[in-house]
Amino acid sequence: MKFCYECGTKLVPKELEGEGIVPFCESCGVYRFPIFSTAVSMIVLNRDKTKILLIQQYGTGNNVLVAGYVNKGENAESAVLREISEELGLEAEETGYCKSEYFPKTNTLMLNYRCIVNSEHLDKINRKEIDKAEWFPLERAREAIMPDSLAKYFLCNFLDNLL
């Protein structure tokens, strides 16, 4: 961040006790800590934990994990439940945190969760957001997910720690 998000003044590096060098706005007289978006991604499992749901979006043809941004005033766990419902028309019966990673391409902190959903039926998916959704056996999901992606990193981390 090079400019103050309140007034637009160029930020200068300044020592802040206990924090080190932090961007400072001389006009506002305040330190400006980095701002980034927060999103959740989900490893969606069936009840038996034998299959993982992968989706394709935006005409890319790439299999990825279900994901979405955390809304202002919403916690990550609520965002997980909301995104599962909005995109898949399913309910998450169980969720758990897995891992996080910063994604520089979109300036987003991604929080990865695993979710067990109430059904394998895909007749209620949101066709405005999802082109295709398909269940894969665990190890087949590892092969089917988009290579060299954050989704693959999260999925492999999950599978490596599960098996």
C-alpha cells in the first residue's frame, strides 16, 4: 500500500513501537496497516468421506474447490455455510479449518475448510456461479483438480494429512 486509503496522501515508512516499520499517513496522523480481502475455500466431502466435490466456473473447464469472499461483518465459518448453500444448494453438517494461504494475484487471504454436506445431489447448484460440479473419489480428486493452483495446494495438503 503506497497511499492512504482515507485521504490519498503518499504513505511514508515510520517506526511503530513493537511493530517495526509501518506505512504512516502524515496528513491523517495514523499508521496504515495492509488491507486485503478474505475468502474461504472448501473441500466438500460426502457423508461417508469417500468423495470430494470439485466445480468448474466461468467457462474455464478447470476443476477447483468451492470458494467465496467473506462479507463485511461475517465470520469465516458463516461464510463457509453461506457459500455451500448459495452455490451448491446443500447444507454443511460439519466443518473444520484446514489451512490458510495468501493469494497475491487477488490480494486475498484464503482460509481453507473441510465440509461434510448433507447430500450428494447436485440438482440445486447455482448455474449462475457454477458451470459444472462433479463428485470424485479422494485420490481421483487429486488428479482432477487444476494443476499449479491454490486449490490443488489446499486439496493435497488435506489428503496428505488425512491418509
